[in-house]
Amino acid sequence: MSQTTLKIDGMSCGHCVNSVKKALQSVDGVTGEQVAIGSATVEYDPQVASPEKLVDAVRDAGYTATPAA
Ligand SMILES: [Cu+2]
């Protein structure tokens, strides 16, 4: 398993946290995520998912994600 942290812009409340959580959970290969306002830490199977896919999923949900490296 790999773990990455994303910086997320555009989140302001618990609703945003839930939206981002759902978006991350919808990505194949994601096995766990901790989401707070402004950031998310995601555990994923690197054979299936990638930081790029996580960023895309968050972007589709309407937020701006940047890998925090
Ligand atoms: Cu919100």
C-alpha cells in the first residue's frame, strides 16, 4: 500500500469533507482515507490507483487538489 497527502482548495464545511471522501472512495484501489478541511491523506494500492487518479476524482467533485508530496 502507498499513502499520499493531497492539499485541497475550495473546501469549507463538513459537506465538503463528505463530498471529497465519497470522491476518493469511488477511486478503484483506494483502501482508506482521512479527510479534513483543506487536506486528505489517502491509502491506496499503487498497482491500481495513482496520485493523479486521486487528484482527478477530487477535481471532478468540484475541488482543487494538489499532491502535497
Ligand atoms: Cu462545504
